[in-house]
Amino acid sequence: MHIGLTLTVLGTVTPYPQPDQPCSGYLITGPGSAILVDAGPGTFAELQRYLDPRRLSAIWISHMHPDHAGDLPAVANWLLNSTPPAIPPLLIYGPAGWLERLSAFLPSDPWLLADRVQAHELTDGHITQVGELLLTSYAVQHSVPSFGLRITDGQHVLAYSGDSGPCEALTTLARHADLFLCEAGAAEGNSLERPSHCTPEDAARMAQQASATQLLLTHLSPEVDTPTARQQAQATHPNVGVARRGGVYRLG
Ligand SMILES: [Zn+2]
């Protein structure tokens, strides 16, 4: 059995997918569990490079913006078209109302989907155990209800910002994290994007205040290129990477 936590980056881009560049989605695996964290457009196909989706333990959705949740209909189509059902009802966590919104999108009887998923709604401080992993969700600062996530196997901590501007919840969820995957969807000087997103500098400041060991920037504003984002964050945090599709990060 695999020990420790592994993050595989399925996609990072915003606001829409591009060739070979899915939107936000991350596969996080730990002892006996595999969790899809955010399901932006293109990520469900990308996931299948790494994992038979029947082995998914859960899906966790930060918020209902299309670049994070747009592949839920693809997941639903997989669940609805697997005969007999691919797996026992799939655990899916998301903001209030996510199942209704997904059901409204589908042409099929919504009750059929309800049979295929075990739906849960997130609240601030929501805690759940998936396999050996403990997941704690925190309400973060965004233009719609949005959550960040702290995942631990008891030894290692992986934190994810979801989409969020700088806020206390980010430093709480990333406290002493081994790896803090933090969005940087805002560009310095673009006041429209703030306070709903972090700039690379904001992400670095959050990571520094949280004493996170490594900062992995993701979801960069299309206005900021990778070397610039890294450089801007490195002025505040000593250990900065930038997530890219296919990147694999092992903790432990
Ligand atoms: Zn986003």
C-alpha cells in the first residue's frame, strides 16, 4: 500500500480549458484513497491517464465556478452510463446546492443520479474521513461560496486554497503544511480580480504567515507568466514552485 500523500496536477488553467491544458483539478492519493479535488473542464479525461475512475474514493469541489466544477456533468455521465453501476455511490462534497445545479444540467431523471452519488454539502470547518485521510474544509474569500481544504494522513499535510483572496482562513488551513497549493489568479495592479483571488505575492505572504514548508502556485492569472509569478512569490517565501499539468508531488 502506498504510504504518504501524493498530489498529481491534472490541470490549472483559467478561465477556460485549452489544448492539453485542463482547468483546475488535482488528484490526491493516500493510503487506500484517491480523491479528485476540483473537476474543472478536461480534468475527468486527464484523471483517466492515472486512475481507473472506479477507484475514486471521493470528489471534493471547492466552488461552483465552471473552471472548477465544469466536468461534474462528465462525471455524472460516466456514473449514469455504467451498467451495472461502476462503483458504490460515489462520495461527492461541494458547496450548498451543488447536486441540484448538476441535476438541472442533466437531461436524465435527477433521482437516477441521486442513486449513484452520496452527496454532501460543505460548511466552514466541515471534517470528514476518506480512507486514511482526514479532510477539513474552510470557507474562504471569493465572489461565490468557496472552500479551501486541508488534507492529512496523520503525518503530512497538504493544503489547497480553492479560489480565494488573501484571508485568515488560508493561513489557518495551511498552518505548517508540507505543501500549500495556492491559487494566484490575480495579477498585481488588477484591482478587479482582488479581493477574490491572490496575487503570487499574496500567496507567498499567506504561505509565510502559515509557516508552510513549500508553496506551489497554481491557477495563475493569464496576465502573469510562470517565471514572473515564481519570482514575485520568491521575494517573500523561500520555497516556491509553480504547478503544471502532469506534475507529481510526493509527501512522505
Ligand atoms: Zn477559478
